[in-house]
Amino acid sequence: MPTRDQLLRAPKVLLHDHLDGGLRAETVIELAKQCGYQGLPTTEPVALAQWFASDVPRRDLVRYLEGFTHTVAVMQTKDALERVATECVEDLAADGVVYAEVRFAPELHTEGGLELETVVTSVLSGFEAGMAAAAANRSPIVVRALLTAMRTAARSLEIAELAVAFRDAGVCGFDVAGAEAGYPPTRHLDAFQLIQRENFHATLHAGEAFGLPSIWEALQWCNAERLGHGVRIVDDITVATNGEVALGRLASYVRDRRVPLEMCPTSNVHTGAVRSLKEHPIELLRRLRFRVTLNTDNRLMSDVTMSKEMGSLCEVFGWGFADLEWLTLNAMKSAFCPFDKRLALIDSVIKPRYAQLTAESLRTSHAP
């Protein structure tokens, strides 16, 4: 079993992390004071952090999303966005993440008068500052942005165009998020068609709070390259009492085509997508060799980091470094990053570090 220190030192790749779901509690309080926001339930940092996570498991996606009212409210200025983005990168680097794609919805940050382009440039500036600070601290990290459109709104084509416009400035792809029920992916088909015509990248929240139809539309109509969560693909898998497994046509397609699943186990428990970590299908999907990846989703809302997520699943499923390396390689192979850069991180960072940790673990286990 990997130790906490070893998990912290393990190189990690993060594909599903929301910028407005990962603020530091102290930052939320300070930004609220600066902008005059009066809606926080408390202004004591520890108590506020506990408030964000204390009502879990909420077991309802819509209820889970209510916490974002406070974080989004304090992210309405250039300085606030840049600060949050910088701290995000610093926190991920401190947790051993070497590559991350962090998503945010520009349309949610215009209530204070910011233009969409200004929202994006502010976040990208913060990412650059954070990467520079991490490099100076000898914990280099590459962070790129995914621009998210809200499925409950009607600006997805505009956000897709924005993502394409910033594709050479730090934006690596396009996403659609928000409450799934009643808002199928095909409502945003024109946005995904634009992304496809521009030879760009798209992921899509699907199969989290809603089932197989959402996944099917995301893949077959919207041409999504990855599935945000995708946990409900298990509904198309049958496990007999004797242990034999049968895959339906959609599940077979997902596995055969190596469609990456951006799985966020702790968050899935909190939103009610699954009842417990022990019952999470990530272990079944790993054994069946789906393209599973491990992610945080919302670090503040679920009080989770990549190291914590790894540690929890190692305890529940008995995973070791071989399993964690496999998940990390899956994520790096699935990143919206040029092939040569993906390969460089795999060969020069991920594999060597896991080899060192594995050797260290073996020495420890055989020590008298």
C-alpha cells in the first residue's frame, strides 16, 4: 500500500478539474471582502472550508452545484480571476500534478462587466504565473484551459468560437457542463460541429446524473473525444452471479474505441451518482480495461486532492503503484496536448518516477 508521502510524490495527470470548484477557503473570504459580497455563510476560513464539504454526501447534482454560487460571486474581476488561477496551479503542483487541464465557464464571470475575452486572458495569465512559480519551486507543471459552456444556457456556439480563438494561447479544448436532465448534448450540436470543423478538441459532461442516452448523444452526435464522468456506462454492463461480464453495444463501443472516462469517484458519491466509493464502477471498468482516468472534479466542494483520491481508492480497492501508473498513463495519453509533448512527459517524468516509487516500495517491504 503506497504511503501518504509516496502518493504525494507520485506524478499525476488531471483532466477534470473545475476552476470555480477548487478555490482556497481563505481566498474566497478575502475576495468576498474586496468585492463586497455578503452571502458567505461564515468568514472564518476553517469553518468555511468545512461548510463547503460538511453537507456531503449531498447525493444530488443540482444541490451539489449550489456551492458554486459563492465561488462564482467572488470571481468577477480580472484580479480575482488571475489570483484564483495562479493559486490553482500552485496547489496542483504542490500535490504532485505534472499536467492538468482546468476548466471554467467564461459566461459565469461577466456579471461585473467583464468581456468574455477578458475573462479568458485573466485566467490564462494566472495559469502562466502559477506555472512560473511552480517551476521556480522545482515542481514544474503544465496547465491548460478547457472552456466550458453551460448546457442550461444558449451561448455554447459563442464559447466554442472563443475556445478556438485562444487555442494557441493556452486553451486546449471545449466542454459543456451543468445539469444533465432535460438538457441533452444535442442542444449544443452547432458548437460541437464548429469544434470538429476546426480540428479542435472537445470533452463533454455526460453519464453523471443522467444515463446512457446522454453518453450516446455525446459520442455519436457531438463527437466528444472524452466523457466527463461517464460513470453511467456501467448501466450497459451486466455482471452475472458467476462473475461473467457482458458488455452492451454502447459499452463495447466505448471500450473498443478507447474513449477516455474522466472519472471523479469522491465527487460521484457526493452528487449521488454512486452510493459509496466501494460501489463505484471505476474498479470494474479498470479490470475490464476501459480507458479510465482519475480526477478531482471540485477540490473545495469535495475536500479532495489527487493524492487523497488516490489514497482513498488504494484503501478501498487495494490498488498499488502499478494501478496508479496505469491510470496516470491513461490520462496523459488522453490529454488534449500534442503527441510529442505527451510522449515527453510519459518518458521523462511519469514512467521514471513511478519506477523509482515502485523500487522504493519494494525495498521498504523487504526491509528487516
